[in-house]
Amino acid sequence: MAVLDRIVAERTDLGPEDIDLLSRLVSDWSLLSDLSLSDLVLWVPTWNEAGLMAAAHVRPTTAPTSVPEDVLGQFSPRGRAPHLDQAAALGRPVTHRDPDRPLVPTDVEAYPVRNGDRVIGVVARHAAPAPRVAGQLEQIYLDSADELLAMLVAGTFPVPGVDGQARSPRVGDGVMRLDASARVAYASPNSVSALRRLGLATDVVGSSFPELVARLSHRPGPVDASVSAVASGRTAGSADLENASATVALRGIPLSRKGEHLGAILFCQDVTDLRRRERALVSKDATIREIHHRVKNNLQTVAAMLRLQARRAGTAEAKEALAEAELRVAAIAVVHESLTTDVGEQVDFDAIVDRVISLVADLAPAYSAGRAVPQLVRSGSLGLLSADLATPLAMTVSELLHNAVEHAEATRIEVVLQRSDTRLRLTVLDDGTGFPAGFDVAQGGLGTSIIQSLVTGDLRGTAEYGDADPGAVVTIDVPLGG
């Protein structure tokens, strides 16, 4: 898709609507390639109408490739490929068939891609050098491919609003053809096997597929609307047909010609084990979130108890120690709170820093000793970080801010966040009095010791302390692998 976008942007004057249509075609055309047993190459007209440029290429998984070389970016000037020129100029397909084998191309074919009354591209179909139709399955493939290519020329394929999905059933997973009344005209062995997992005990061919789906669902009441719509053969889309025994993924594409409904082609895949694993992962994720939620609640309870104890403390020194402990516990709780809402085991560290700043700001008046409360701000971004990295880093920010509020006598304290491909840099700077003369990290207080332990131990990084003009600056540098 990136190559398609680049070529279209650089070599054509196609508009956003044209690009969207071509993108939808390319996102869905591996299915068309598999059905046609052919390589497909999308050619787009250049801006100066001098020829066509190859913008996309897909090879079939159901047949050997007939275009082994890389053709993306190749230019075909006018006159070099008459079949492409004719399809682009006349807006009609150029086909080559043997009357005795009408489903098998004898040469490269070309199918125009339309957006309204304009041709915005040409799909070249390169059939295998020695095409072979081995049986009914291959005939169904080729016949379905011809129907879809005719819809492509008519502008009804790909279906608007329905994009191909990487996890949708593929051609080799199982194929069924429905007639105009939604009865099964053909079912491949793989599709029958998938339906057997659901409990199918009768012959599927000749059956009304919507009625069959209703029986296999084993549920009282009407069938799920999405399943019913796909099973009817009149709606394009994907759905899961499931019961207590198995789950089968369905994908349907209605077939039409000149406005007449011909039936549909359905792809189906037994996804029982896949869905079971997905449910297990969802359950595991929910359990992990619940654990983080309970840990967060417990930590907040501990912080509240420390706050109550601080109020009853008899000395200022005890009050200060308990307040510092409360801040440390609260900083860890903030990380666990983020893990209860963010997807996976990563958290938005910028939001965590903002919460930590808020926590420190609440305690700042207690340390200001009559001075104006400093302004605490953040700039820059670290984005999403793993929980293992975020927790010690959040505690480090908390300790640095606490130290700055307590000792710097600053009016402004800023946290600057910077991220590269391999490293994280966190800087806390203030406009206060700076570090005292002869400052030694090894002889610092408890907060400095905690910072050093977290940075050099848990984060495997470095901490640099220096003077600013005015104030002080501390820079934490951490490998992104943490």
C-alpha cells in the first residue's frame, strides 16, 4: 500500500476518491488473484498520459506465479502493451480465450478500473504459463473470478464500504457458491469439513444456506443479524457462525451482472481454536486489569493511612517523613491506575508525569515555608512505555520534583521529556538556588539515594547533576530497552 500511494502521488494526477478506490481494490485483491489462479498487476495512467505505471502486484497462493520478477514502478509507454492501452482507452476488458476452454485465459488479459465514467487504472491478469483445470473446484474458482472481474469493470467490485481483512477466510480455507435463491450450488471439501464441525449431518449442496445456518446455530430465536445477512448471499461482509461445538468464520460477496443478482460466493474457515485462544487472551487481559485495579486501590488505601498518620504525628520531622512516604506510594498507584485503562502492558507515560506533577503540587505548600509555591510544568513526550519501565521512572520523577520543591526555592520547575529510537531522556530543571557548594551525590539524602538506586539499578541508566543559570538541572538517561 505504501508503494501504491507513493507511485500514485508521484506519477499520476488521480484524486483522493480515485486513490481510495484503488486502495480498497488492492486490499481485497489477493482473493481475486487466488480465484483467477493468476498474477494480477495494477497499472495506473501517468499524469502526462504517456503510458501506464505498475503500482501494485499480487501473486496467487493457488497456482504458480507467472510474473516472478518485481514489476512495481515499471513504466509501459503507449504502444508497448496494446492490451493495456485498449482497456485504458476504451474502458472495456481485453480477454483471450479458447472456445473449447472458455474459463482459461490464453494470454495476458486487461480489465479497466472505473470511477464513474473515468478509467483510473487497468488490472492485468497473467495466467499460469500452462494453466490446468483439474476439476470442479478449479472451475468454480475460475468462474467466480470471471464474475468478480466483470463486476470490477462494471464498478461494483470491490464492494463500497467493505474492506478485505487480513483475518478473513481465504480461498483455500473453503469456498461455497450460492445461487440467486441462496441455495448451495457448490461446496468445496474444506467448507464441508468446517460445517461438519458445527454438526452438519446432511448434504449441503442443494440446501437453503440461511435455513442451514439457522439449524447449525443451535440457538432459540432468530439468527444473529450479521450472520443472517451474509448467509442470504445478498450482503457483503464477514461474520462468525458458532455454537457450543465450533466456530466457523464466514465471508460473503454477492455476485451480480447488469443489476441482476446472480447469487454469492462464500468463503468459510474453521476458527474454533483461534476464537478459543482469543477468548482466553481476553479473559487473561481482564484478569490482569482487575489485578492492577486492586493493587491501585490497595496502594491508595496505604497512602490514605499514611496521610492520617501524618496528621497525628507529634513532630514536624515525622509529618514530613510520612508525607514523603505517601507521595512515593501514590506515584506507584498512578502507574497501576493507568494499567487498568490502557490496552496491553503499556501506559501513557506523559499522562503519568502529569498526575505525578499534580500530586507533588498538592504537597508543595507544606515545603514552601512561606515562599510562593513554584509552578510545575511538563514539556516534551515519552509516549507509551512498558509498565516495567514506567514504574521506576515515575518514582524517579516524583523524587526529583519533591527534592526540587523542598530545597530549590524555585519559582518554576520543569520536567522535559525526550525520546529517540533507542533512549529516553528526562530532565528536571529549576530556577532556584542551585546545588550547594561541594554537593556529592553519594552523600545526598534519602531521596537522592532512591533516585540513584532506581536509575542505575532498575533502569540501567545514568543520572547527571549540574548547575543551571540560574538553578539546578538533573538529567536522567535511560536505554529504551530499560
